[in-house]
Amino acid sequence: MANPNPKHGSISFRPHARLISILGDQLITNKWVGVIELVKNCYDADANRVSVRFLNFGIAGETPTIEIEDDGDGMTLDTILNVWMKPATPHKLNQKKSKQHRYTKKGRVMQGDKGVGRFAVYKLGNYVEIFTKTLSTPEVHLVLNFRQYSQDDEFATTERVPDKFLDEITNEWRENESPLQITNEERKGTLIRISDTRNDWRSEELEKLQVAFQRMIPPTIPTFREKFGKDFDVQLFWNDREYPKSRTSFEEIIELAPFRFQGEIDSRGVLDYKYKHNRDKEKTGQIDLFDESKVAKYDIWGFPMFREQFLEFVKTSNEGAIRIKKSDGSTYHRNRFWKIRRRPNAGPAKFFFYAFDWKDKHLELKDYERVFIRNNSVYLYRDFTRVYPYGERGVDWLSLSKLRAEDKAGRYFSYNDLLGFIFITQEKNPQLRDAASREGLVSINGAYEDFVALLQASLKIMKDFVDVDKQRDELRKDRIFTSASKKFHDSFERFQKQLIKSDDQETLKKAKAFVDTTNELVDQYKIKVSITEELAGLGMAVEKSSHDIFMMIRRMIENANDIVTRFEKNRLSAPTLRQFFADLTDNLDFLYQELQILSPFSGRLAKKRKRLV
Ligand SMILES: Nc1ncnc2c1ncn2[C@@H]1O[C@H](COP(=O)(O)OP(=O)(O)OP(=O)(O)O)[C@@H](O)[C@H]1O
Ligand SMILES: [Mg+2]
């Protein structure tokens, strides 16, 4: 029977206090992100210096505490009460929307806008004290005790979880007429002190934070945004010891890169680029990534993602077929082809790519520089703020690893050889938005996939430039090699002369045989080097072996020189000479084997080419 008086009314949400802890856990992925979020707030507050201190960890009887202190603008009592204590405030978001406030006083683009970064404090510990002061207002001290809100791990204990409502818990604050903590020269700033910590920290783990701070803001790239000074410094402390800064920086490393490609893709997909190889003049140009005749050379339309996003395959009747003119003047009709379905939807982007060639002997990198290059790949910055986790090792966001595995590895860069910085803006790329989890971008109307496809295409163009230059380098190497083989020959002549003088017939005979064999091998190898193009087409295996041979011959020259010197100084003992010849025999054996693999006459090269290319 129908109720004659159905109830009705209106009601607001009234969350239980544990909503705070649930949000804190969900929004801030881990303890590292927690610290980084708090440091981002310091950046937004225009701080120059931040110090992040881990105190009393691992010291028995002491209370582990994390302190994050900055000399930024600080907060007034009103900000504490009406912004800090009111999560999800659209405070920064609204500032950003009104264009003149998109930037901080120092001209920084604000990193925050969600109004939830503050929950990072919960991720780090239960007991939180905030001291904050602006230049013109007194220090405010606020205390939060999250133990009142929920249990640390709600399932791990049999104790009842407090069932209080959020608005039933109050948090104490007071003003300190004379500041207790914010006593720096600037007379402003914020100190967040967190104890009753929720994680264990070990001093080695600070490395990860150090690296994250380094990557937070992009490098100063010459020719681009030169004004962008380093006015933000984060110091890390483990007790009273400062954790050392990284040994190298992006700025130093990109200076070492032999191949550089920078460009701007406009919103229609037209790329303006500058390419520079360290030995050559800069090349500049423009390529419309959607003009098939222009990009055919780079086979960009052959990219799976590019096709999927932008193209469609059409088959027409013979009447609809298009007439294609060949280079010899003849024509043919084509009635199946790829056609542009649409232009991209991701907005413009600027990029700076730096590539290294690990096989290049002239690339003199220190071990820690190599490690640095391997550990960094392609970073994305929106309004000069890093979008996490792009650029981290193992994040295949440009599908390069996937393409290398599924297609031909040689067609794509490996993240190991590549460093990159890509710049987008909130204003011009509104479709590339942050995921709420703060990890990566969400795709709105396929904009993210468009963006990746455009970057892949740009990288492919760069790769072609780089490959051509590497081949040129190979040819240069050939010249060096010729002079190397001459040195080899000369040093053996000297050796021979000395042996003749010494009248040691047995050694002389051996040495002669050795020189002849070696010369023969050297000549053979010279032929192989002259077919550089073929070698380059063979990919990794062969490149490695030609590199090995090159190294081996160098070593043989060095050894020979050494023996000659010793011989001249009368310091050559019979066992050393015996060892030398034994080594040479081994080396020659190795060279012989390697040359067999490379030999175009053996027929194996031809077979390999078919399989690989
Ligand atoms: N170190 C600080 N110095 C000055 N003000 C701060 C500081 N930390 C936080 N605030 C203030 O508290 C607010 C809350 O910070 P919170 O990180 O939660 O949000 P947000 O930075 O606005 O956005 P997001 O969630 O994207 O980080 C900030 O908008 C800022 O006004
Ligand atoms: Mg924030």
C-alpha cells in the first residue's frame, strides 16, 4: 500500500574522522611522495631554502622526528584557519585561474592546486606541529594529533577504531607574539615538525629524496629560459649531518651529449627543430608530421601509435584512386592508402633531447656520469614543474622499450642513451591533466596518446640524424684506424731491428711470422671497416664485435710498444717474452674468429642482413 506521507528532507555529509586517514593514505602514495609534497608547498610559498631534517632515527630512547622548514612566505592565522584547516580548498586553483596570480611573486608557477597535498603530514606521522609566520603577522602554532582520528593500522589492532565525527575533533592553535621557531633572518617561513612517525627511515633512503629534489625543477638549458635561476635549494639532514648533494647535475651532463635535438611541435603537429652533432654545424628545419611526402623518409606513419591515433586506412574504387608520380616520371594508381583522420589534440610542446653513443670511444665519461645518464630518461615538466613519474628509470612512457622489443631495436633510442626534457603548460595543454593520484597524466579525449605519438615521431626524426652521424663517425674511425695500423707496423719494425741485433734467431723467426699474420689480419679488418654502412645495418651484435676488434688491436699495439721499450732497456726476461707471444697468439686467434663472423666472403653477413634488416 502506498505511504500517504512519504518522508523527505535534506542532509549534508558528515564524515567520520577516519575519512582524513583514509584520504591521507589514498592520496599520498608513499612516504617519499609525502616529503616531496611538503617540499612543493615550500616552493609555492616562494622559499629560497628548505631544510628537510630526519632526527633521532635509529637512536635508542629518542623520538624520531621529521622537520621540514622553509623561509617562504608563511601563513597568517586566517590562512591556517580558513585554508589549511579546510581541505580541498580551491585556494591555489582559483589563484591560478585568475591569470595574474598564476605565478608566485618570484615568478614561479605554483605546483599545487588540488588542496590535498597537506595530507602528506599524515603519511609521515601522527603528531604534527606547525609553526608559521608571515613577515607582518605573528607566528601561529597549530597542533594536530591524528591518533584521535583513527588507529594507525585499523586491522592490526583489536582496539575499537574511534567512531568520532570529523567535526567532533578539535585541534589547538595559538599565536606567539614573539616567535619560538621562525627566527630566521627573513622573519618568515614555516616549520612542520612530525613525530610519532608512521614509517621507518634509513639514512640510505635519503638518496631517493635527494634525487627527487634534483628532478623537481627542470635544468637551466642554454638558449632556453636563461633567466631561470637556481633560486630554490633543498638541504637534507640526517641528524646534524647534511646529506651530500648529487655529484653531477643535468646541466653538466647535457653539456657532454654528442647529439642534441630540440624542437617545438605546434598544436597542429608541425615540428620546428634544431639538430646538433658536436662536431658539426647546427641544422634547423621544419617538418609537418602530417604531410606524408615529408615524413615518408622517417617512416613516421608506420608507427603503430601514430596510425592508431591519427590515420585511417582507406580503400577506394579505381575511380577514387590517387595518381602517384614516381621519381622516374612514370605514374601509377593507388587505391589503398593511409589518410589523415584528424590532427592532434594535445596542444603544443617544446622538447630538448640529448643522446649518447656508448660505443663511441671518444665519449669520455666518468663512471658516475654514465650511471647518471642511465638513471635518467625523459622528463616531463608542466609549467616548469615536474610531472611524476616520467623520467624515472623503468617508466616506459614513450613505449621505446616496447617498440624496441616488438619492432627493430635499432630503429629506436633506448632510454639508456637518451636524456630528455619536455615542456608543456596548463594553459596551452588543458587536455593533459594530472591524475588525482599525482602519478602521471590522465588522458582526456585521447590527448595523452596523441602527445606520446608526436614525441615518438620527433624522436624517430632525431634517431635518423643520429644514425647518419654515427656512420660518419665510423668512417672517421677508419681514418684513425689506418694510422693505428701504421703505428702497429712501425713498432714491430723497431722490435724486429732490435731482435736482429740481439741475434736471437728463434725469436726472430717467430716474430716475423707474427708480424706477417697480423698485417694480413689488419688488412682484412680495414676492408671490413670500409663497409661501414653494411656493418651499421647489422645492429648490436656486429657493432659490438667490431668495437671489440678495435679495442683488441689497440691493446696489441700498446703491448708491442711496451715490449719494445723493455727490450731497448734490456729489461725483457724470457718468461715475459714468452707470455707476450702467448697473449698475442690468443689475441690473433680471437681476431681471426671475429673476422670470420664479419667476413662478407663467408656468406654469413649476407644471411644475417636478410634476417635483421
Ligand atoms: N610551507 C608552506 N608555506 C606557506 N603556505 C603553505 C605551506 N604549506 C601549505 N601552505 C598553505 O596551505 C595550503 C594547503 O596546501 P596543500 O598542499 O594541501 O594544497 P595545495 O598546495 O593548494 O594543492 P596540492 O594538493 O595540489 O598540493 C596551500 O594552498 C598554502 O596556502
Ligand atoms: Mg601543495
